[in-house]
Amino acid sequence: AQKVTQAQTEISVVEKEDVTLDCVYETRDTTYYLFWYKQPPSGELVFLIRRNSFDEQNEISGRYSWNFQKSTSSFNFTITASQVVDSAVYFCALSEARRNTPLVFGKGTRLSVIA
Amino acid sequence: DGGITQSPKYLFRKEGQNVTLSCEQNLNHDAMYWYRQDPGQGLRLIYYSQIVNDFQKGDIAEGYSVSREKKESFPLTVTSAQKNPTAFYLCASSMEQGGLINEKLFFGSGTQLSVL
């Protein structure tokens, strides 16, 4: 069965610090997709990234970067030089290609960036 | 603007009452979803639909019902059989690529349901 674990429930950092949000996943499928979403206080989830299981290249987008390691079944998300606007709940999610299943989400990590 | 509209933003249910949450999208997406969010529990899938007049149960479908009579609309009814309905409900949609629903989800702004 597919499963996503975000062990960090809440994280607090001071503005300009770097922070890494952990995501560990379980799947028996060889083809799968991993996602990160941001949920600001307004409630609507905002898509950040989608990565397929065959693409292990790390990705950087501005202050955001993602480290995908199949060997450890992890897809971690790092925010560099955090800002107050980064305060939100962040969700990691997994979808299996063979079973064609909707996204399964982790429980989320609440990030608070303090000025 | 294209997007997903959920209404109402806040909803209150009395004991024994059925309530319906609205979800409309103008993105021309084939697939639509309902997730429930409880504090500290993440998002859990209630129902999803890949095509009009067809839908599948998710992990926590008991006490809920849906319909998909139009491509743009996927209303969720919380029935009296759902004993703990207080939660934040999120509707989402996605494109399908060759029947696959692994594309990114677009979310509405959610409905907070509370029991009086």
C-alpha cells in the first residue's frame, strides 16, 4: 500500500534561516509520482512540484529545492533564506502509476517563520 | 479566471441533517476529488470521479455521497450517517492524460463544516 510519512509535525525557524522538510514514502510500484503542496492560512493548497520516479535529479526553483533519493525513499524539500511568507502547512503526496490512484497525502508539516 | 469554486465557505449542520457542499470548476478537467482535512491528520480521500456519471469511493467514503451529472460539478453530501462531520473539506480537479490521474491537483479554497 502506498504511504507518505512527514515526521515533522511543526517547525519554527527565524527568518533567513534555511529549513528542510522531510518526506518518506512507501510504494511497491516502480513508476510513481511525488508532489509537494503548500497550504497558507487561506486554506487553498498550492502546487509546488511534481516529480516522477525515473527522474532523480534534484531541482531548484528560486529559494526552493528538492532532494529526491530513491535509495532512501525520500523526497525532501528545502527552503533557503526563509521568509515570513513561507509560513504555511506543507504536504508531501504520492500517486502510483500502475494502480492509477489519486494522490495520497502525508499529514503535513506546519512551518512557522518568525521575523 | 479559471479555477475551482467551493461554497459555502462555512457551513453548520444540525444533528440528523444532510448537508451538501458545492464544487464547480471551469478548467475543463475530467477528474474531480473530495478530500477531508482534520487537524494533524493531513488530507484523506472521500470520493473521486474520472468521468461524468461515474465515481469511486476513497478511503473514508462512509457517511458521504456524491454525484457527477455534469463535468463542471461534483457536489458532496454529508449525510446524517457521518457521525463526526466537523472538518475542512477540499475539492480538487485534475487533467487526465490517457486515462491516468497522476497529474497535479488544483484545489478550491475549502468549506469548513461544523456541527451545531
